[in-house]
Amino acid sequence: MAEAQAARGSLIGWLGRGLTDLGIYIVDLTVFVLRAFRDWARRGRVFNRATLQNIYGQVIFTGLDALPLISFLGLAVGLSITSQLLKLGQTIGGEQDVGALLVNIVGNELSSLLTAIVLIGRSGSAIAVDLGGMNLRGEVEGLELLGINVNEFFVTPRIIGAAISQFVLAVYFAGVALFGGVFIITLMGMSGTSLHQLKRMAESVDPQLIAVFAMKNLLFGIIIAGTACYHGFRVRRSPTELPQQTQRAIVMSLVLVFAADGLLAVVS
């Protein structure tokens, strides 16, 4: 009996410490991101040439370079999920319900989460490695000695570029997955007209869903880039810290993205 109580106490203590550490981490990360935007907004010209060039570069790397992979994943989801659910809807006669289900699951949830996972693996890890390497080489310290604000020059453009890319890629993913599934099932001869299926899905879209989708994906982009920058700057002296902080950036980005998605699902 005493051993069981001790085990429960140990488990509760471990969970408590874990939740406390996570709460402190979220607060530190939030302060880091808000401080970066504060430093960026203090300038008279917010979108100066250097900041715009960094934003464009981040959008190209995070968004355009990821299009082939996003296209492949969107077509795969359209083939495996969208077409099968449409086929099921025709079989049981619930096309309207299936259209709403597709818009919510594929268009809202899967497109956002799968796009975020791709960006975490590609861009989040690259940002952490880039900033961590600059810290190891002393480049960040050198720029600070020259009076250059690294938050304004490195952090905020990456966050803005990642947020824009996450939103645009999620919209593109949803379009490819939904339209691709309709096109596939039409080719299979299982549908009357593709316009009929698209109309069913369009009727399931409402302003609240669009607002939640936009807010979710912009938040995912901020989380991914903010977490990567945060851990990149935590690389200090040893080269062994670089893979460690990169791994932590990836893991924490996944944890925070799924936690934010669950919280938004409950609130909305």
C-alpha cells in the first residue's frame, strides 16, 4: 500500500514538474517572440529594404521550395481520403454530410497539420541550424557590436515569412486535396458531375471556419519560426549544442502546434 502511494506521488510529482517546465517554456518563448516584434516595430520604417529582403527570402525557402512536397502530399490525401469519403457518401446517400466532413477534416485540420509538419522538418530545423551556426562563429555578437538589432534583422522576418508561407501552403494543400479527390472520383465514374461535389463542399464553408483556419495557420507559422529562432540563439559555445537545440526545436514545435490545434478546436 505504501509503495503504491509512493508510486502515485512520484508520478504526480513528475507530471507536475513537466507541466511547470512546459508553462515556463511557453512564457519564455512568448516573451522572446513579442520582444522580437517590439524591436521590429520601433523603427520608423517597419518594412525597410533589409527586412523585406529577409521576408522574401524566407517565403521563397519556406513556401516556394516546399510546393513539390506539398503538392504530392495533397494529391496523396485526395486519393486516399477525399475520394474514399466521397465514394462512401454516394453509397450511403449522405453527400451533404460528407462534404461538410471533408471541409472540416481535410480542408481545415489535415491541411494545416501536415503543412506544419513539413515546415517544421524543412524550415524550422534549417532556421535553428542557421542561427545556431552564426552564434557559434560569433557572427551574432559581431552584428550586435555594430549596433544591428538581431531580432529586427533575423527573427521577425523569419517569423513573418513562415507565417505567410504556412497560411498560403495550407490553402494550396486544401485545394489540391479536395479538388484532386473530386477529380479522381470523377475519373473513376463514381460521380455525376464534379461541379455537384464542389458545390456541396462550398456550401459547408462558413466565415467562422475561414477565420479559424486563417488564425490557426498564422499561429502555426509563428510557433514554428519562433521556436526555431529561440533554440538557435540558445546555442552558445560547443558545436554539440547545435544538433541538441535543433532537435529540441523540432520536438517543441510539434508539441506546441498540436497543443494549439487542440485548443483552437475546443474553443471554436
